[in-house]
Amino acid sequence: MTHYDVVINGAGMAGAVLALGLAGLRRPDGGRLSVAVIEAVRPEHDRHPGFDARSIALAWHSQTLLQRLGIWPALAPLATPITHIQVSDQGHFGRVAMHAAEYGVPALGQVVELQPVGSELHRRLTACENITLFCPDRIIRFEQHPERVTIALEGGAAFSTSLLAAADGNRSLVGQQLGVPRRQLDYHQSAIIANIATAEPHLGRAFERFTPEGPLALLPMSEGRSSLVWCISPGRAERLMAMEDNAFLSTLQRQFGYRLGRLTRTGKRHCYPLVLDEAPKPWHHRVVLLGNAAHLLHPIAGQGFNLGLRDVATLTDRVSQALAEGRDIGSHGVLSDYGRARLPDQAGMVNFTTALALLFSNNNPVLAAGRNLGLSAMAACAPLKSQLAWRAMGKR
């Protein structure tokens, strides 16, 4: 049976970046790790994603991690920098504005479109000599043994590995088969996602506006578009999804205001329920869950993928350290070290985003007064605002 040092289930951004990072590591004898990646969906190549492209926000620290892994130069041409962030509360005076120049960085973050980035990462996976890509394919069975995990695929391939990494989303097939306990919290909100065209150029500005029903964010994208994430009650979301485009834009305009002039066009709208879904202990015998497979967050601070990327960077570091020390990279000791290193950050970000979602998604007058005093204090106090800014940039 063929043996791979690491097998990764899922070739989304987290899984692909992990594969490329691990493939660059060397054993003490100079050889490189053998990595297999399993992905059920083949990406579309050589096609511009168009107006409706889905996107994610990369924090500044995530960009530095991708730079360290040698991946950022290929992604930089596909990114739109966030140079300004404005945070405000609808109907109240609290407001905070952050500018990249204040913190000596060229951008507070970057917005990347998933389709072209996915195509580029897939191209790199295919071109890497020590990565074997099974796509399209899926796991139908895996078994844990003391010194390995054996895996069988739908396409007929069978192999073993020292470490199985699950980067297959919050409905992780691997996590489900293992029965990994999960903690869930229903926020009683839904998120509407769409791309918006505006009369005025965004000039790299991102906006997060808190409304009584939930946060509303517009992030700068390529070709003058902005990416909308609007968190509202499920009933309101259902009504908004049923509206014609012009009625939807008019409603959004009333909530967002005219910071970017008139909203002129909306792309296809998507809607999904918002829940916290995390695995408090995201590792098992020779198996580790990372990214959304380990923790699905509220999008209020845009930190979901950034948290997952820190999982990837830490696992890569722990595997590299184990190789240098001659240790088994899938051993209990290595994965326990990884877990201890990641749990404080994971728990802290879960608590932070949950607290923000609960604090800024209601119209309680006491909480409204408190949060506006907090925003005003941050605007007036440079150290407080700096803490918020660096947290938004992904630096713990």
C-alpha cells in the first residue's frame, strides 16, 4: 500500500495552503514530505468569475503568513487592499476610523476572490512534484491504527498516512466519522451575501455598520465592486431575498447610507443561517481538524479564514519541528503540542466574535449606550484604537 506522510481532505484555501506549506518541508535526510490532497470538486480554470464572484477578507497578518509560505506573490495580483476601515453604529454617535498609514502598513487587509485564487492554488498543487492530487474524489472509508491511518477513496485508490488533516468544512466528513464532539450556538441570524456596485469608488475603504438586527459590512473588491455581508433576522432575510433588485438596493441604501454614493447594482444574493459551530478539541489519534472543520465563526469581524490560516501555520511549524527532532509527525505528542498552541487563540476568537455579535445585534438602550461609549472611547484613545486595529489585522 502506498504511504504518504500527510493526507489532507479538502483543497479549499486552508487545505491547499497547508499542502503547499508542508510540501516545502524537508526531513533531516534532505528529502521532502510526500503529501496527498483529496478534493471532491474540480475548480474551473481560465474563466473570469464575473460580477458575482465570492470573496473573503485576508487580515494583514494572514498576508504575512502567506508570504512566509511563499504563496502570497501569486495571490497578490488577485487581491484588493483595504486601506481604511470605518466602524459605526446606526442611529448613534459612536464611530471609529482606522487607516493603514497610522500603523505603518500598506494595507490593513486584502480582499481576494475565491474562484481565481482557487484556480491558482489548484495549479500549484498540480505542479508540485511531491503532492499527489486526487480530484475529483472523496473518502469512503478510513481506519485509525497505532502507527498509521488507512484510507479508501471512491475512485478506487487506497493508501496509508502518518497524519490525516481534515480541512473539509464545518460538516467535515472526517470529523463526523470520528464522532468529534461539537459545540453549537444559534445566533438567530442569517447572512445575505452579494456584490454591490456603487456610484462613488470605494478607494480601498471597508465599512462595518451595526444595526439593531445585526452588522452590515461592505468590503472593497476589484473593478470598483464592494462585497456585502448583511446579518439580520431570518424572517427579514427571507423578505429581502424575495425582493426585486431595485427594492433590495433601496432597503440597503437606507441602512447603509450614502458613504459610497448611490448603490447602483446588486449581484446574485446568497443567504445562509449563522451559527457558532466548533470542535473544542479538534484533534484525535493521527487526525487533526483545522479551518472551518474546527471552528465556524460569526462573520462579524471577518476572522473565520484568518483563524484557520493560523491553524495551518501552527501545524506546519509543529510538523517542521517534529521532523527536525526525528519525531513521528502524527504522534500524540506532536498533535497535543499543536492543540495546546492553538486552543487559546481559537477560544479567544470564538469568545470575541460571539460577544460582538450579541452586543451589536440588539437595540437594548443600555447596551446601545455602552457600545457607543466604547466606540467613542476607542476613537479618542489611540492605544484602545490601536488594539482594535491590530486585532482586525489578525495580530493576537
